[in-house]
Amino acid sequence: MKEHIHNWLTEKMKVAGMLAFGIRAHDRKTITRSQSPQFTPVAIEHACRCLADTFQILHSNRFPAGLIRWVYENYFVYGSTRPDGICIAILTRREGPNLQPADLEGIIAEFQTLQS
């Protein structure tokens, strides 16, 4: 993936409450960023693959899904996909410095317009 996507992910890691990111392209290549040793690149890639599969199933069954959230004990996993098949996974804290709704909306909006 292009350097500007790597730079964008690095910049978004500075948002309060952010633990990790992953972007999975339609060719299945995934780039990741993490602030936590708990979320290894392999784990984030797995989450991205699961999200991409989930979106594919939702869309094939005509469920309108632009943003999904999985809830875990200590964190949230948000996922979004674009019409070109590129998918993003966003892992945030559930407690403590939380990701604000406006920050999440902004990140998703920027992701939707990123040049691939």
C-alpha cells in the first residue's frame, strides 16, 4: 500500500483511546499499527480478515453495514469497509481515555476518502 496510507495510520495512532489499527486491501495485504504488545501484527491482521469476511457476508445478504462494532471485556473493535473492498479495523479502549464519537466519525470519513 502507498506511503501516505502508512503515514495516515501513524498519525491516527495519536488519537486518545486508540490501541491499534489495521487496513486490509482487496488483494489481502494488511498494514497495521499498534500501541500495545497485546495487539501484535498477526492478531490485527486476523481481526481485519474476520471483518472483511463479515462485511462480505453482510453485503451478500443485502444488510446495509457501513460500520460495525464488536464489544469485548476491555476494548472495542470497530470495522468499516469501502466500496472498493478495502477494510479498516480500529481497536480502542473500553475504559479510560475513550475514543470520542466525533473522532471515530472523522477517522471513518477520512478512511472512506483515502486514495488507495
